[in-house]
Amino acid sequence: MESVGIVRKVDKLGRITLAKEDRKILGINGLDPVEMVREGEEIIIKKYNKDSCCTICSKKIEGDKSLKVEKKIICLDCVSKIERISEK
């Protein structure tokens, strides 16, 4: 992981500011959603990619563990739940 050498204070509402240069490099524009992942004592912030999440449960989908229906992506867990419901 690359350190960019920038230190920010968390404001009273728990917010931090991302440097304009970093937002530009990562392609993060105003009002774009970002994803925060906690790994041990670190928080990783990255641009959110809705195409990698299940439309139904919002769980992140890894690799080819999904089904695409029209323009929607559904994880295999949700596909199984739908199949069980339709069998009743």
C-alpha cells in the first residue's frame, strides 16, 4: 500500500476530506459513492463499483459468482433463494 503522506483530522461529524489530486487520480467526483473496507486497524477507501454488487442484497460479488438478468446482477445466494421461493 502506498502512503501519500497526507494527514487529515476527523471533524465533529466523523467526516474527512479527500485531497483533490487523489480524487482526480481515482476518478472520484462530487457526490460519487465510495466504499470503505476495514482491514484490521486500517480503513481502505475506494470508488464504489455498483456493478460488482448484488442488486438484491448489495453483497459484493467476487469473480463469476453471479447471474446477470437484463442490466441487473444477482449473487448466487439470492438466485438460490428465488429458486426456492418459485418451487413452492
